[in-house]
Amino acid sequence: MNALESAFGKLGDDLLDAIGRQDWAVADAELETLAQEAVAATVANRREDLAALARVATRCHTALSLRDDLSGEAMHRHGQLRALAVMIAAARGRTPPRAAESLSVSGPPAAVLSALRDGPQTCPALVEATGLTAEQVGCALPELRAAGLVRSWPAGRLIVNAIRSGIPSPRGGEGESTI
Amino acid sequence: MLHPGDLFMALWRRLLERRDEVRTLALGLEADHARAGRLAGEAADCLRRGAPALEDWAGAGLDRTLAAAQAIDAWFAPLASRYDFRDDDPLPGERLEARRRLNRDGRFNADPADGQLILRPGLFARAMNIRETAPPEADPEAFDPVDLFASLLVVPPALTIEAERDGDPDRRIAVEYRRIAAVSDQDPSDPAWTPVIGVVPLAEAEDDLAIRRFRRDGEDWYDPAPRDLGRRAADAVAALAAQGATFILFPEVSAGPDAVSAIQQALRDQAVDGPIRHALVGVKEEVAGRPRNRAILLDRCGRMAGSQTKLHCWDLDSDQCRSYDLRDRNGRLLGCAREDIETGDRFTLFDLPDFGRLAVAICEDLGRTEPSAWIASGMMVDWLVTPVMDSGLTTERWQAKEGAASSRAGSCRVIVVNSIALSHRFNRACRANGEEDKVIESCGVALLFQPRASRAGAPHIQCLTLPLSDPAPGYVYARWTPGDWPALPDPEPEGPESEGDE
């Protein structure tokens, strides 16, 4: 456990203590801090910190849900914890693709882009053209699509991929527009 | 305003009505990527102007109908992706409405009579589309219209399955996709997520799971009766929590009411600081005076989150009666024995934020054609869990074959869990028949299958065992790290595009 995770844990403990002694001003302040940390970690895409925040929010939510005698005020904070936990989970369930410059330079995504400069291809054809494994190509394509570097269309049950027009090529000029 | 989800349902119905023509059309498009691209481009342009514009365009020919449905499928792709899309976002209001419908109603379509339009990929498949790395068979007979869509899947309101007993007519069961809304600190869509699976056989000695026999209507019946092993169950839950288990499983009909209560309390005791997020417990229950064989799903606090009732009976033939040493009151081996349960009439797909998409097929339900074949063809679940009551699991017996087939076809992880009690009966029968070589010493209580990631890959399997003579500590667990498990050979011939040919 790193220092920040320990600090998040203490924040959760103090929040539960404040709710337990019905100190709503402190409880709301701790919740506000938790929300601010969650937004900061989301914006910076700090995955480990988001995971630690998810544990804190769900732990506090679970602890309150097991108490039988929650007052209306305590239930109000319980609901806020749920909303925070849902937001943190939403942030963890998605990730920004890497920048186009990074994807185009090396690794399987760059090899896929390079192969697509010869024309549109399906995943199995890309496997053959690049020498990569099917898993490597299969993992590269969704990120390339999300980054806007590759566009795809269905051909029956197959999926065809092409370089998106207007994408600068590392070899100079622009990628092909195939349709 | 017509929503893309509702237009998709109308187009889907049209495609199903003309299935043979759609197959011919699709095979043609698979050979003509440029034509497919032109149709896709036109359909996407229409959808940008709204679903009504696409509906008008789609009416003039089957190729447009298919292209329109596929354009809607592509429009839903960002919701099925782990990556944020940097693309423009046509119809943002409709996108919001789609999210609202899924979270609120568990479907993208408005009319529940049509079933549930949901995302096809479970949480695991959102970073890589297995349909791309293992594309559908070229064989026209293998054509399934479901495979025309990567993002969307229609869960029908009902499914035809075999009769609960041989000789009876087929029957219809309700099918339901159920999103469980809960706070979650797991991230199953992260490819690096490695949950720890714990299995508690619970019934260890032969009389921990007595098999009651009786005659009714001129036939022999059997009725498993688990001993109430609440203390053992609670200790195992606590021990697995200490080992970091994420999901714990108890086999078919292993827990009576006291054991269930003890498991619930033990889960509650670890709920705040412990790791267990869900438990699946095989129980025997009386509902309206009739026995039911069910698996109940509990959350981290031990609260009931759902259940699945067994859909088919497992009637034993004479060989099976001999294997399990089932005799009548006069000591004669039974020629057959019927399972005395009321079968279920509903099959549920659970979507759990802490675990992914889960289907439960209790014992015989895994071996029957449906709903297993439907699950596999849709490639829709992350986990298929099968609690069984049988002699020790091995990597060769029927559960391994069925599990491997489901994992291979459905691209889902499969877990089979078993108790120990019946292996004592099996060993007694082996010894009586002089088959010492078949005697079980190390009893398989869990099989874990990791699906292959491409057509050229192989599924991986892990078999977890406990010694039959002394099954301490009474539980097994494994982190889901299939890279460390043995590979299962692929029985299918490799295609020309496989990596192995390069």
C-alpha cells in the first residue's frame, strides 16, 4: 500500500467516524475531499489511485449499509457515497487511447497502421501481413479506432479496417482514403 | 422520436424473416469489401441525420436493411468499448437515452415484448473483440445472423429448450438479462484484472450428501439431502477471505438452510474489509411443497442478489446407478433413478459490476443443447459457472469436454465445481467391480477454463483437487492466471489464416 492509498484509507475511516458521531459538517467536508480527489484522479487518468478511491468509497458505503439504525442524515451521506462510487467505477471502466503520435511510432499498433497503408484489411489478413499474433492485432485495433486512426466497416460478418483519411503518415504525406 | 435501438429491433426482425436471403447477401459482402464499405458509408451518413432518415433509406432493399442495422450497431460501439472514442458523436441525445434505458430498464429497446437489446460483449471483451481474431466459419451452414453484429445482441423473451425428461415435448422458458446495480471496487473490464476463485466442496464424507431413494408411480427416484454443515461453511468462507478470494462457489445441492445462513453471516462478517464480492451456493429448497435444485447468488454482505433454478432433471441409467452404488431397500442395484425436482422456467444472465456477465448452468443444464448453445453462439457471457454433484472432476470426463466446448465456442471462462461425497460411492463401486485403477484418491473439485484468444490459440485449463481421504483444509482457490495453466489441445482443424501456419 503506498502512502497515498494509506491516506485515502484514513480519509474513509475519518468519514465513517464523523458520520458515527453525527458531525455532519466534518462528514460533508470529508466527502467533498473524496469527490475532489476522485475528479483529479479521473482527469489525470491515475489508474492506481482510482482503484484505491474505489475501495475507499465502496468500503464506506458497505459499512454504512450494514448499520441497522441509520438516521435520515446518515442515509443522505450514504447516498452521496453511492454516487461517488458509481462515478469512480465509470471512470475506471473506460480509458483514453494513447496519443496518435505514440501509437504510430512502435509496437503492434504501428505495425498495423503500416500494413493498412497497403489497403483495407480484416484482422486475419493483418495477422498475415504483420507477422503479429491474432491477439496482438485484436488488441491494437480497438485502441486505433478509438484514437481515430483507423476506421472500420462490416462486410457481412467480417470487419474491414482502413487508415482514416487525413492522418499524417510517419513516412510523409497522408494516409489513404480507400472509399 | 424514433430511437436507433427501436429501429434496430424492426430491422432485426426483417432480417430474421429473410434469413436465407440475408445469408446469401452477407456471403457476397464478405467477398466484396468495397461494396460493403459504400453501403456502410451511406448508412452512417443517413444515421447522422437521425433514425427516421435511416429508416427511410433502409426500406429500399435487403442490402440497405442490413447496412442500416449494422450502422446502428457501429453507433453503439463506443458503449461497448473500454477506450474512449475521440470521434465525433452523432445523435448525442439518443446516446444519452440509450444509456438511460440500459441503466433503468436493462435494454436499449422500448418494448419489453421484443426481448432485450443489450451490448453483445461482456465486460471482458471490451478491450478486444474475439470475433475479429476468431472470425466466423466460412461454411455457409454455420451462418448465424447474430454474427452480423459486433456491439448489439437481442436477448429473446423466451427460448425453446428440451423437455426436462426424454420423451416429453420441448418447452419454452423465459430468458432474462438482469443488470445488478451495485457499488463496485473491481474492474473486470481491465485486461489485467485477476480475481481469485475459491471453491468449497462442503460435502466431504459420503453421508454429508445422503442420496435418499424412494418409489413413486412405479418408478425409482432419488433425492439428494445435504447435511447442514453451517460451521464448516462459515470457516471455509473466513479462510478464503483470508486468502484473498474474490468469488467463492459451493457445488450443486451442497448447502442446506443452516449452511446458507452461516455462509451469509460469514460473508457479512468480511463485507467491509474482506475481499469476497460474490458467492454462488448450490442449495436444495422446498418451494410450494416441491423440491427445487437452485444456485443462489449472494453479494459481499451475504444478501441474495439472484438465483438460477436447474432447468433439466438428471435421470440416472443403470450404469450411473452402479457407479454411484444406488440400491433399493433390499440392497439391489437400481436400474434407473429419476431426479425428484421441480425444474425452473427461467434462465437469467446476470451482469455484475464486480464480476462481469455471468450465466449459471447447473450440472445437466451444461450438457443439454439449450440454453448452452444459445449462450455460446451469442458469445455474450464472461463466465459460465456449472455447479455439479458428481464423482471427482478430471480433465477428461464429460464436464471437461462440455466446459472446453462452451469455453471454445462461447469464448467465455467456464468454472465447474463439485463436492466430494459421491466419489466415496464411486470408489466403493470400483472396488466391488475390481476396477482399482479407477479409484479416486485426489478428488477434482474445480475445473477452470480460460478460452482461447484466437482461432490458432488453445484454451487453458486448471483442475483443483483435494485428497479424498483427508480433504483438509476443505477448500481450494486459484488466482485467474491462465498463462500458468496447461493448454488444452484444439480438436478443430486449423484454418489457413492461423498463426501456426506462418
